[in-house]
Amino acid sequence: MKILVLNCGSSSLKYQLIDVDTQAVLTKGLLERIGLASGIFSYTCKGEKHVTECPIPSHTEGLQMVMNALLDPVTGVIGSIQEVSAVGHRFAHGGEFFSHSVLITPQVLEQARSLTDLAPLHIPGNIMGVEAMATVLPGVPQVAVFDTAFNLTIEPKNYLYGIPYEFYEQYGIRRYGFHGTSHRFVAKKGAKMIGKYWKDLKIITCHLGSGASICAIDHGKSVNNSMGMTSLEGLTMGSRCGDIDVGALLYLMEKANLSVQETNDILYKKSGLVGLTGGAQDMRDIWAGRNNGDQRCIHAFDVFAQRCKKYIGAFAAQMNGCDLLVFTGGIGENAWFMRHAILQDMDWLGIDIDMELNDRTSGEDAIISVPGARVTTAVVTTDEELAIAIDTYKIITAK
């Protein structure tokens, strides 16, 4: 069965066509600058990359271009549009409505629309993708997979903030946590790698990339996540600040005479590793700068590592232990030197790493702890698109 997986933004659209039976990616692509004068459509098929520059007036026209590429007699991968059995959509936020993936209905779409204030940069684009798909492939079932859904098992003691309770009641201000699709996927996969069932374990998953979060998973349930109401809280990220004293932020706004929008721009786009280094956010560049004695790269590297170490320790304390520690995402899977830094001096928790094995593991699934370590530590490659395709398949085939 072939599932089309979409991740739609307001002016961009990523897609993959996945054969769920073989878990093979048949083709994938990206549409950029949708709605602007000049758009870019790039896709990879049969090992070759194709790039077209042309206007993409709307998501509907963009998706029609995708369909045409899928059916192209030379570069296409399907012979008929009927081969697309369903469409799975990544939704950035499910609020308190959605604790699992769901078949998209008018009611679901309306509930999702009501959550726009929680993710104003993402949900409108998510909805545009669903509506455009309904025009391009009418009658084909569509499924919404929510990035927050897995974290709805977090209890009030971990999701409530210490502000007047009525703000939670009126505006939904609470911790939601993100990267849930990835955390769930690698927790299951990591457990399988060590011959265990994930619901029998206490697992800490570290999704480390330009966006980064850590999740505590106790016997199959997310019990805490480093991200909060938004994707700003928690770890220091590529261009996002992570944890910050709100008082310091208010002080900065007053001193620098910053508007809410200017502050928002600083926190999301000019902070994190970019802000600390003065422009670098690729961990390989920061590592090189650190080794060359660049003081700002040294600070950025150390801040990132220490934030990760702090959350791993805190979540192990909350769960009264940890059986499996997982590293995933672009940094988690590939930056052996960052894993090395994070995992130093963690023997108190039962973490005992074969550093030689860690240092030669990059971009592949591997156990990097020594045999018999109290906490098994693993590098696990994530695949959120495959996770979305699997969820979509299960929903449309459920009896």
C-alpha cells in the first residue's frame, strides 16, 4: 500500500510517497515559495534530483504538480493515481483535543482550526494542505498525525505552569511537548534493538537537531517533555533560546525597547547556537570552532551539552531510573563528539559508554554502551515520515 506523507507550511510543502509494505521511500520532494512570484519544485526519484523553477500559486496547484511528477512516464513512480491509498499529514499541534492520530473529518478540521493560536505559523499551512489534497484527490482518506499527541499523557504536575490557574482554563497555557512522533518511533525501535518491549521499559529519548527535545517515557507513556507550550522551551537549539528566566526577558524588552514581535523574532530566529556563536548553528562548524579556540563556539558547545545532561538527569530522577537512553535526530545520530560530551560523568546513573564505539558511530543504529551497563544507550535513526505512514495505514485499515 502506498501512502503519501505531507508536511505543509504556509509557503512550503514537503512530501514522501512511501510503500508501507516494504517501508521504502519511492520518491520525495519539496515545494518552496508557494504563493510568491517564483516558486521552486525539487524532487528525487530513482536516484536523480529534478528541480523546476516556476510560479506555484497555491497549495492546490502545487499538489497537482506533485501528482503530475508521480505519474510522469519517465520519472514517475506510479502508473495510476489510484495507487495512492491515503494521505498522512503532519500537524504541528493537537492541543488537548487529540491524543492520537485520527481520520480527518470536517469536525476534526474545525477542531484543528480552533488551535491556530497555539501554532499560528504552522496550523494554517497544515489545514491548507488538507483542503488542497481534497481537491486534487477527492475521496482519498486523509489522516492527521499530531506532533503533540504522544505527550498528552503528561500529568498536571508536569504540564501546569506556576501562573494563575485561570490562564490554563481560558487560554490553554500549559506544557504540551513536541517531537512526539519521533520520540514514540525511536522508543519502540530502540527497545526492539535490545530485544525488549518498549512498554516494559523506562526510556529517555533525545531528539537532537536544529529543533531539539528530550522525552521521558515510562512504560509506553510520555511523562515529561523538555518543550513546553511552544517549541521554545527546554534545550538550547539551533536558533531558539530554550529555557530562559522570564524576568531576564522582561528586563531585556524594557531596556532594549523591544516589541512583542521583535522579541519573538529574537527568541525563535536569533538565539540558541546562532546567538551564542554569532551565526553558526551547524554542530560540525561549532565543533571545529571549539577545537580552534573560538571562545563563543566553546560556550555554545558546552551550553548545548549541559542542557542535555541536565534533562537526562532530571527525567531519570522523575522516573526513578532509566533502562534505555536513545539519541536521535541530526545531531543525536551523527555528532559523536556531542554525544561524547553529554555522556561524560554519567556513571552515577548507570550510564557506561564504549567511547571508542560511540566515536565511530554516525548515522546508523547502534548500541554504544558497554555490555552489562545498567542503562543501555543507543543511537537510533528516526523516520517521522515512516511513522506517519504507519499511523495512516493502521487507521484506514482498522476494522
